[in-house]
Amino acid sequence: MTDTLYNFDNCPDRTGYGSLKWDKYKDKNILPLWVADMDFVSAPEIIAGLQKRLDHQIFGYTVPFEAPVQAVLDYLERAHGYPAKAHWLNFLPGLVPAINLCCHAFTELGDSVMTATPVYPPFLSAPDYAKRELIKVPLCLNPDDQWTLDFEAMEAAVKPSTKIFVLCSPHNPVGRVYTRDELLKVGEFCVRHDLILISDEIHCDLVFDTSKKHIVTSTLSEEIAARTVTLMAPSKTYNLPGLACAFSVIEDTKLRLQFQKSIRGIITEVNCFGYAGCEAAYNLGEPWRQQLLTYLRGNYELLYKFINEELSGITFRPMESTYLAWFDVKELGLENPIQFFEDNGVGLTDGGPFGGQQHVRLNFGCPRSRLIEGLEKMQTALENR
């Protein structure tokens, strides 16, 4: 570990650099608390790794090589107890293309893909782009008032044509860290119905609830691992989406070859800086990540208290992971919640594309002062309407 104290309280001006998050509201007095992009300066260890690659001064085509591959393998073993092998990995420029490729690689026209909603919108659009049927099964609440998978509804909805179940673990946008029992039920469901399990685990290192631990789906059993495509990336944890580096882990040879065949001629190689950032993040980024989790935990506690004590009409259930808060705003009676909050200076994410009408998502991966500013704007807006 390190004695270094990282600063999460300040963020440089991000305008003028093509930031998706900030340029959406360019020249508008709207605070962006929407897309999954944190307003924190990258870990200095990652910046140093990128600088080292920059100093090489040649930026040619780059293929997976020993240093980043070993960094990923060491990380999987160290962080998740997953002894993966190098030939199981496929590096990709992002997980969204991977989800889309899976729909082509493992299904045919006439087949269907199942997922649980609300969920990250590309889970819902990928089957449509591939002209496959989408089966949406809403999450339900367990006896502890936590979101969970509705296994009875999944059994009722699955069809002979269903070939894939797409899992988000931890679950974006509700912030659940699924238990071993829940994940085993998912795996057993897929085994029982002969489904390929696409497990998007990009938020796996953002578990801020110290009583919870992420479990990699492929570690549950050999039988489950043999039908699982695990998708991961350092991008969400270390805020590196602009470097475009992700990877799949596919143990089964047949599935891996099918997936690799679907990539040919469509997906480009990861660029040299993506590999450099990935290597530095996994080899040297753990002290920064631990302090990030402490900071996010503080932001979450502030947010949860404020929403539940100061903003009546918004339902916010407890979270265990991610920096993306899911609010039910039906009781506010707003015709267009996103427009209402934008008109009052706060940019949130519309829950509709996730499958959650009358819901909004708020990104609290930002300096605490910025979060407080956004919450106070929301409070003023609701008091004055």
C-alpha cells in the first residue's frame, strides 16, 4: 500500500476537451451528474504509466503483449481469486461492442435474448440491432427491500428460442452486489435451459459496502464457467473510458472461437495507450482505488441521507456498489423529470432507456462540494415548483 493521500475534492475544468459528460450542457448553467464518468483526476500511477508509453515516441499498431496480459491475470487472481489463463482473454475497445458481438456469435435469427430490467441500455438495444427477440424480466424486491432477480418470472418467460441471458453484476443502475446464492441460481437457470451467460462485471471493483464482496460468476462452478462469457474493464473503476480498453474471459474453447470469429473485420485492436493504462491500473492502482471507495462511501451516505430526509417524493433504496444512484420519482408527478431538473440546473440520466419509466439516475462520482451543489439545486427546484 502507500502513504500517499489522493485528492478527490478537486477536478479541473473539463470543458474544451470533447467531454461527453460536460459538453452536453456547454454554455448552459446545468451541472452534469449523468453519464458514468467520474469527475476525479486519474491516479498518478496511471498517468505515469501513460507518460512512460508516450516517452517511447512510437505509436504503431499494438497487439496484446505480455505486460498487460500478465497485469490482468495477476489482478483476477489477487482481487477475485480467479486463476484465469492468458488464452482465455480477448482484449476489446469496449464492452458495448462485446455485448453486441455476443448476440451475433451465440444466436441466430429467430432466437431470443433475456435480461433483467432496469439495466444498462445497451443490454436492451443489442438484441434489437441483431434482429433477435428481447425478453425483459423486471427485477423484484426481496424481503429486505433490496432489488433482486425474479427467478419465478425468468422461468415463466424463458422460451425454447432463448439462447442468452445477459447479467449485470454488480447491477447498474440499482447498485446491487448479488450474493453467491443469487449468482448460483442464475448459473443453474442457464444450465437448466442451455443458455450462454454473458456476465458484464465492469463495476466489480466499485463495491463500497464493506460487508459485501463481488463474486466472479465463472468461479461458481466448472459447469457454469463452461457457458459463461465474463466481460470486464478498468474503465469504470479507474475512470479510463477514453482509453478504450476492455477484455472478455471465456474458458470454453468452442465459445471462445465463436466469439473471436465474430470479431474479425469488425472490431479494431486496443490502442497502445489503452494497454498502458490497463497495465498501470491493475499493477499500481489499488491504493488509489481503496481511497476512491472511501470517498464514494462518504458521498453515498450524504446522498442517501439527503434524499430520504430532505427530498420527499423520491424513493432511493440502499446501494452496495457503483457511483450511480437510481431514484424512483413517480410520486413527484412530473411529466418529464429529466427536463424538470435540467430546467433547474441539474443534468441527470433518464431512466426510460434502462426500462425504468419515471426513474432517474444520478452520478455521485464527483467532488463532494459538487454533489452538494446538485442536491441543493434539486431541493430548491422541488420546493419552488
